[in-house]
Amino acid sequence: MKIIRSNAAGFKKLFSELRRRGGVHSSDLLSSVSKIVNDVAARGDKALFKYTSKFDGYNLTAATVEVTAAERKKALMQVKLKDLKVIKLAARRIENYHRHQIAQSFMIKKEAGVEMGQRILPLRRVGIYAPGGKASYPSTILMAAIPARIAGVEEIILVSPSKDGKLNPLIAAAAEISGVKRIFKIGGAQAIAALAYGTNTVPQVDKIVGPGNAYVAAAKKLVFGQVDIDMIAGPSEVIVIADKTANASFAAADMLAQVEHDEMAAAVLLTNSENLAREVSLEIYKQLRTLLRKATAEKSLAKYGAIIITQSMEEAVDIANSFAPEHLELMVKEPKKVLDKVKNAGSVFLGSFTPEALGDYLAGTNHILPTGGTARFSSPLGVYDFYKRMSVLSFSQKAFKKLSSQTAHFARMEGLDAHAESVIARSK
């Protein structure tokens, strides 16, 4: 892991490498994923089953690709009561938070004879992608399906790679609790293509949400426009801004929590305290020895772990805003004052007792967040992602006549005579 000062000669190069990691899909990756996507779009189930066998190592047919009610029941019976209780607790907290995001239709009637407004309508069918390769993440299903259900989505479909073609019990529990209607044992780019274009067995959806590996992200990028997507998620990341009052052990633990995800994850500490920088560095290597995923964390730290000593806390916030991290922790004396200066972040965690892991599981906020600097213009997944908006307009004859000549004039300004005539015809 690198320790560097923000005014050092190599800082800009390091910062650029951190920002660029995983942000651009190579032409080779896009080319190989494009072949998969196009093949599934053209040949449907035949291509889908071929790639499932090739990449996931199990064979599927039209009769086995979808999880049956009996399979769901069998998987649910294998869930430990303690596990089920914590999943239900997380679901309740996620639902309570996301219900505040419900949007309302409106109509404006401020002019005589004029009504205009907006209808808020839920998407009809949504596909959720839940990773199932290196690990299974029931929390992702809760984070995606609960907001969709609150929005009123009619049909929520889950796709997730299933080891040996069997449904993971924790995935089954999360799906049941959050309102998933159908589950398919597919993953990778081929699953994204099946959701986007539809096959004989997998229905076409209106939107695809949920994180995945680089192949899944590239596939989502390629099918966008055919369907909507939530975002093109990259590797996970955390920035910890800490002053001299921070607990070095806590900061180190939260950085390690991030880099255990995969070798591309990034963990960065920004502090104006040299003493804290040294303490956190020592703590990281002390705690690293006991991690189950030590090898993954070590590789991630070597490539994308950094402790940056800034000249001031103001500079630390400026650097964080420039990075626009997925997760931002403020381990400072007065975190709310610092929060006022934060402009770009997916989710912000205030104080020493608000670790990012709380947001991943039980706090209630959403953990499907913009990565790779996209927090500059993107937001956490929420209920609002499962709506579409429809504008509505109504004019009486009298109200129409008040604007008819100006409307016709505007149309002719743009050289659209037929537009003008359609107005004039009603004015005679």
C-alpha cells in the first residue's frame, strides 16, 4: 500500500491510476461480450444454454432454467432461522427508508381552461442481476427488489448463476421476502442479453439493475437503449477522510472491508495527520493477517490502496470530491460540518460508529451505488429508478385561442409549416 503526500511529484499519477481503474472496458472485452450478446439476441435459448454450460459449468434446458416453486420451497427449508431473522430485519429497515422516496403524480390548474401535469407510472417488468460467482449476495436482492416493489413494479425477475444448477438458500430467502416473482439459474453476459432481448423461456424486461463482474457491466453497456439499466458498475471503492481525532483501528478495518471484495477494489485514506497515517498503515497490516480473504485484500491494497497525507482537511475534501467515491467515510470531529462541503459521493457515512458495512446490510440505505467517479452525475439505486414519467396536457378551446397565433409563429420560425397549419386550422 502506498503512502504519499498530496504535494509530492507522483501524487497526480497515483490519483489518476486510482480513478481510471476498471473505468474503461477494453476493446477486446467489449468485442467478446458483444458476440455473446448478439448470439443470445439471435438464437435465444440455444445460445443462452450454450454459454451457461461453457462459463458456469452446468447444463440447462427449457424445463430446468427457471427455478420451480418446489425448488424455491426446498431451498427455503435449508435457511437457518438466525439467518432468516437477520434478512427480515434488513428488509424491514430497507423498506422503511425507501418508502420516503415514493413519488406522486400531479396536475397544474393555474390557468383557466388549461390542465397540465405528470403521471408517475411503475415499470411493468424489471430484471435483477445478483452475483453468484465468488460469493452469493442476498443483500443485493433486497436492495434492488424492495424499491422496485414499493414503486409498484408488476413483475420482478431475478437472474443469478447457480452452482451446479441449484438455488442458493440465502438467495431464495431474500427473493421470497423482497417480492421476486421468478428466478432463473443464469448469469454472466448471456443472462443480461436474455433479459434485454427475451428468449422462449426468459421474458424481456424493461430495466436491468444490479452489480456484476466486468462481463456483466460490459453487457449492460451494450444493451442499454434496448432496455434501461441502473448504471455500469465498476469495482468497489471507499475513501476515508480522517483527522487526528479518528480511531486508527476503525479506519484500517473499514479500508480492509472494502478491499476484500476483489483485486480491483480501492481503499484510500485522506488525512492531514502524519501520526494517524502511520498508525492506520500499521493497523492495516496487523489486521490483514487475520482475514479469511487475505490474499484478495493484499492484491487490492498493493494496486489500489493508498494513504494520502494532505496539507489540510479542506484539501482532503477537494480530493474526495474530485474522486467522487462510491463510499465516503467522514471520521472527523464534526462530520456534519464536513458533509456540507461534500458534493460528489454515492453514500456518506458520518462519524466513527457509522462503518460502511452498516450501509451494505442493515442501515436501510441502498448499497447499489455509483462507482468509478460516476457519483458526479449519478445516484444510489432507489424507488425513483423504477418509475417512468408521462406528461399530460389539456387545453379548452378558449385557452387554445390565447396561444394559437404565437404557437403558429414559433413553428414557422423553425420552418415547420405543417406544425403551424395544424394550429391555424383550429383557429378558424
